[in-house]
Amino acid sequence: MASKTAKTAQEVLMADFQALVSDTERLLEHTATLAGDQADELREQIHDSLLKARETLQLTEESLRQRGQAAVTAAEDYVQTNPWQSVGIAAGVGFLIGLLATRR
């Protein structure tokens, strides 16, 4: 469920940034030819796109923090309930990293 939510948030974020880029490109193309009201309208659209992108970024950041905190909590619980297995896993990973490091 969290993966699906994160994927949806990423898709929304990408769509918002694509809209932002598109609006910015339109602004740059029409800057020389647009009169006051048209330029103001385009600037307002770009501003709205920026606000939506910022909101989406904040939601994505919050989701990632929650998922990260859940992973840390799960790891801490596992280590507390299985301390010797955790020490063995850590020693094995350290041994493998040592082997890989000495081969270079």
C-alpha cells in the first residue's frame, strides 16, 4: 500500500513538474510578444503550477519520512528480539564487505 501511494505521488510530482516546465517554456517564448494582461495570466498559471509542485513535494517527503521511520522501528524491534542473530548478520555483512574491499 505504501509503495502504491509513493508511486502515485511520484507520478503526480512528475506531472506537476512537466506542467511547470511547459508553462515556463510558454512564458519564455511569449515574453517578447505578450502585453500586460496576457503576461500576468501566464505568470499566474506558472505560480499555481509551482504551488502544486511544492505541495506534492511536501506530501512525498512526509510519506518517505513515515516509511523510513517505520523501517527503523521494525529494524530496532528485530534487533531487540533477536540480538544474536543480528550480531551474526552484521558480522557476515562486515566480512563480505572486507572481502570485497581487499580485492580492489
